[in-house]
Amino acid sequence: MNFLTIGHRGVMGVEPENTLRSFIAAQAAGLDLIELDLHLSKDGALVVMHDADVARTTDGKGPIAEKTLAELRELDAGRGERIPVFEEVLDAVKAPLQAEIKDVAAARALAEVMHRRDLVGRVEVISFHDEAIAEIARLVPGVRTALVASRYGTDVVERATAVGATTLVLNIRRLTLEIVERARKADLRIIGWVVNTQDDLRLVRALQLDGATTDYPEIKRTGRFTA
């Protein structure tokens, strides 16, 4: 399988994260997949943002869950960009997507869109939360899922297999050869994050991972040459 390069919230190292501008730039750079994050607004819209609160990435403040979509649309998400909803991203780019969900409620909202737009082949659903993965797998038969982990041990392999995930998306700063070997024995793919330097890239290539999540499009160009 080819080594995959995944755009983290688009190309957040050079464009405002989780905006249409960032996703379009990731696609133009030739990244293999685009990763994004989903939350529910007060009125149930599936909005694209990483944090539960708008303060870090917009000119507003307060939790997403306490704002309607109309209120969220008034905020500047960077360089004049507006907070997109998931379906706008589907229409803006053609690249495959990794959609990260934070909870069971988001899983249910995403499942509805996936059924309506026949997205099983295009969207892989990822989450730090085992129960969210289990829920999307229950609601969308055949969906590809990945367990994301930042602080983890060898038990992350058992967690992934228990919820039917086929991929692990792991913080490279805690990754060990033992975990890689255990994952391979369980027939799991492994994606490393966040891979932003040549040293990071050498590590994930040395461990023979299946791909890298990066903030910078340059990693795509150099990744194929780094052994």
C-alpha cells in the first residue's frame, strides 16, 4: 500500500484550520486524505471545528453547543473564512476525508449524512472515544473507522479491535516498536501524527507506518523519498 499523507484540519500550518480555504489548499497540494473535526451546534448542525469552544480559532467566545448555526456563521474563523458545515466540505473538495467525532451525538448526526449522501467509500470516521466509534459502526454498516490516541500503551490495540476499528491514528511521540508489532499482528493499519519535520518523517518511515498526518503540504513531496 502506498504511504498516505493526511492533511491535518486541511493544511493548518499555512491556512486557518478547519476552513474551506484550508481544505481546498490541502487538495491542491495533492494530499491523499483530508482530516477534519466535527461538533454539533445548539440547533444540531454538524459544524467543522476542532475545539468545543470557538475562542481559539475565531473572533468569538463560548461553547459551540450553546450557539446556533446562524450565530456561528457570524464569526471569523481566520482570513475572513466562516465556520463550515460538513456538507459544505463534501461539496468543496473531492478528496477522501477523515472525519473526527467527539461523542455519540455527533456519530448519530454524521451517520444520517453518510446514509443520505452514500459516503461509506469516501469518509473514514475517527475518534479518541471508543463509544463514538462503536456507535457509528452500528449505524453505518461497512464504515471504515480508526481509533485515535495521544496518551496510550499497548492496550490501544485491544481497544481498537474491540470496537471494530481497522486503523490506529497514534501520537508519534509515544509510539514504540512493540506497539507497532502488536498492531500488525492484529492486522491494523497505523497512521502517525503529527508529522511536521524531516525527523518526524524518518521516524514514521523507519517504523514502516502506513501514513502520516501533517500540518504542512511539503511532507507529501518529501515523504516518498524518505526511507
